Amino acid sequence: MSALQLHDSKMDSKTELQGSAGKRERNQNIQVYVRVRPMTPGGQVKVIETPGVREVVVRERSVANITKTFTFDKVFNTESTQLDVYDTVVSPLLKEVLLGYNCTVFAYGQTGTGKTYTMEGELNTTNTMLFLGVDGKDAGILPRALGDIFDEIRAMSCDFQVRASYLELYNEELFDLLATVEPNPNQAKKTLRIYEDANRKGSVVIQGLEEVIVQNKQEVYNVLRRGSQHRKTASTVLNHSSSRSHAVFTITVHMKESNGDGEQMVKVGKLHLVDLAGSENIGKSGAVDKRAREAGSINQSLLTLGRVVTSMEIRWFFFLIES
Ligand SMILES: Nc1ncnc2c1ncn2[C@@H]1O[C@H](COP(=O)(O)OP(=O)(O)OP(=O)(O)O)[C@@H](O)[C@H]1O
């Protein structure tokens, strides 16, 4: 089973917000969605049913009449398109980012269940609009969200600056996917250090993470493509699959608005888009040595992530993808 999670955290302390987004109850801070991936050809036994818009029924393979039903905020069945997922799950978050909230989308689940497809979409290397494909239908959440941010912010009458960063976490090491380092087997990616922020309790600082200023959609796509290709190239150099690492793409929007009295208000909103490494049952997968250590590290980090989520007062959305 595979999943995608989204969360929207507390607003930036510098920002004063009004309106419905700021008045949500704590129990609305977490939302869980499931996406069911179409079956791959090859005679699999169908074990998942999606009878309604909120329920998934899982059938035990060996005993077909034994089922378990799970309820989510919404279920996307095998017919769901990339656009359906984006419109329901991510589009509303953009409005909150532009109000000064921090929002995060997590894709979580087993290897091969469609996390990267949902987050990035099918790559089209012959097209400069890499992630959009020929007609755009296969574009994932990332390119859609990044493109829409520019459309929406331009419609607001404010000064703004948009920055992007792209971070990878593999075996407890952090790498900067946008760093301009020369390809080198011993230094495939720029490693980063993480510290607790002495000035803001509970916050962390990632020292040296590059934030690239982006002016328009095309520049964001280029940054996304650069980071994505860097992730693949470097994983080959380091001899691990890119699906064994977590990747965090962050877009930060600084907005400066004037109120009627000539005072200026600064808002900072962030959108984190996280493609988590595939969760795996080490015993069942038969992973040994390096792969078993990797899987152990992945499972440990996913467990820790779960603990962090339950301990924080955050708005959180969760998205499950089933194969
Ligand atoms: N909803 C979908 N519709 C069509 N094809 C899909 C869908 N979801 C996934 N796929 C296809 O299934 C394959 C595996 O998907 P993907 O690489 O996104 O999985 P993943 O969960 O990211 O795996 P890993 O954990 O190994 O990175 C890809 O070829 C992808 O194009």
C-alpha cells in the first residue's frame, strides 16, 4: 500500500491572518486521501475496491470473502486523473500559501505505487516544458502547483519574490539538489548540515541550502528539472536508486502589501512538496546488507515523521496510493 500526505503548518509568526483559513479547528489540520493506482498488466489479483468516494475495501488474497474497509477524506480511484488530484488536494492549499501559511504535501507508500508519478508526473525529455508532456495531462502536482502560484500571485497587487530549494535525504544524509557542484564520484551532491534554530524553538536550519530566485513558470520548471536530473545522476554515482531517498521541493513566497494607511505588511508562505522513499517490509522484500540498511533507515525516518506529525499542531493532509 502506498500513500501521499499533505500538511499545512502554523502560519508564519510575522503574519496576521484573518478569514476561514485562519479559523480551522485543530482536527481539520489533518486530511488523508488515497489514490488507487491502475493495475499493471500481468494477471494480478484485484484486492482493492473503491465503492464510494471515501472508502477503500481491501480483500485478503487467500480468503476472498474477508475484507477490511478503510475510510479517508477522499478516495481517488483508478480512473482519476492528475488534474482531479491536483484540483481537490493541492489547489486549495495554494490560496493558503498566498495568505502566509506553510503547507506540505507528502507522497507516502510502497515502492512502485505512483508517488513520483503523482508528484512530478511523466517526464518528457524532448519538451522544454519537461513535466507537462505533450498535452499536459500527465503533469503531476509539482509543475501544476508551481505554475499556478505565479498565475495567482500576479493577480494580487503586491510586490513578491519566489524562491525554490530542492533537498534530498538519503541514509540520514542531506544533499542539496540545486547546488552547482561538478559531477564527481566522491562528491556527487553537496552535503548539508542541519541544526536546531536557537532563535526559534522547534525550528531547524539547514546550513548552506541553496535558495534559487525564480521569476516565472519556465524558470521553476527548469529548476525542477535540474534538481530531478541531479537526483537521478547522483543516485547512480552513489549506487542507490533515487526511489530509496526522500526529496523535498520547497517554494517560498515573500509578499509585501500596503494597507490603506500606508503601512506595509510582509507575508511569507511556503509550499513543501515531499516525495518520500518507498516504505518496504524488509522481511518480505528479502533485502539484505546495503538494501536492508537502507530500508531500515527509510522505515525509521517514516516512523519518526509519523511521531512528529502526531505531536505537532499542524494542518495535515494525507494521500494514499494503492497498487
Ligand atoms: N495513476 C497512475 N496512472 C498511470 N500510471 C501510473 C500511475 N501511478 C503510477 N503509474 C506508473 O507506475 C510506475 C511506478 O510509479 P512511480 O515510479 O511513480 O512509483 P513510486 O511510488 O514513486 O516508486 P518508488 O518508491 O520506487 O519511487 C511508473 O511507470 C508510473 O508511470
